Amino acid sequence: MSPSYKDNDPGGWCGDPGRGAAMGRGTITDAEDSFSGKIFLRKVRLDSGGYDSNGTYFGWGSPLYWYANEDGTIDCMTRADSRAEAREIVLAQYPMAKVRR
């Protein structure tokens, strides 16, 4: 079972969708650096205004990638020029992990 991108959705500015869009999303890195399970890596599509499908604002720049594990102890975002570069970033933090799509 793969994780859902919506699980760590901030739900609006300071958690209140009535106050507008959230700017980015929280980072969860509760797993040990020796984590050796699966980490799922996916490119996040942003619209022309820099918003993801949840309505969270990330702005423009290098492509945005999301990575997370099944139990939610890892849920992070990174920017990278390619999936290969994003994978290297994930493996730099969790060298024993298996990175999946």
C-alpha cells in the first residue's frame, strides 16, 4: 500500500482553509537514518500559479517532488531538476531505503 499525498495536507493557511492557501506543507522525518523500507517518490504537478492539486502554494522553481513511506514517519518535499536527482536527495538522508514510484 502506498502513502497518499493528501495525508499531510495542511488544509489552508495555518490549517484554516477559510484564511486562504497554505504555503508549503509540514515535513515529517520521524524515521531513523537507518530506515531500510520503501520510500515512494513522486513528482508533484503545480499549476501556472504554483499551487498543487490540494491548493497548497509552492511557487515556481525547479520541479517539486514528494517522498513518503507507508506508515507516515517520512513525508517530505524537495526540489530537484530530475527524478534521478530527487532520488539522490532521498538516499542521502536514508541510504538503506528502497526508493519506489
